[in-house]
Amino acid sequence: MKLIDEYFETAIEAWNMMQKTSGDDGAEWAERFERYFYEFIDELKKWWATLDPKPTNLDEAEELPEIKKWMEQIPAPVQLNFLTELEDILDGVETERFD
């Protein structure tokens, strides 16, 4: 859980800095946010694989203490992305990213 929380915190930190900057600086923070957000998602998938039993739907998943903790901290504009990723994890969809 330590690594997943580190990626999450780094992504949120980058998001906050992105909101305070513009131009090239803002773009750099946006790239950093995206990179760490998806590192967080990759670690989330690994953690999810260890759950037994696993939630069977999004409502059950949102009731997990860890998911609740992250949802409380995720900025509103990013919550939909997080929920979409969570649904994909629930459905067993493998997302391929192109950097």
C-alpha cells in the first residue's frame, strides 16, 4: 500500500501545482500529474488483484476504505477518470496507454 499511496500523493501534488501554473510550467506539471495518476492506477490494479473477495460492482468498490480515502482527496475534475478506471478494473478491461 505504501507505493500506491506515494503515487497517489505525487499525482495530487502535481495536480495542485498544475492549477497554480501556466504555459510551459503548467504543461510540465500536467505531464507529471498524468504520469503519476496512471502509475497510481497500475498499482491499484495490483492491489485489486490481491483482494479476496473482490467487490462485484462499483457501489461495493466505492465502499472499500481505501477507495473512499482516495475519492475524498481526488479533485472533482479527476473523479470521473478515477471511476472510469475503477469500472475498467471491475470489468477486467486492460487499458493500453501510449506515451
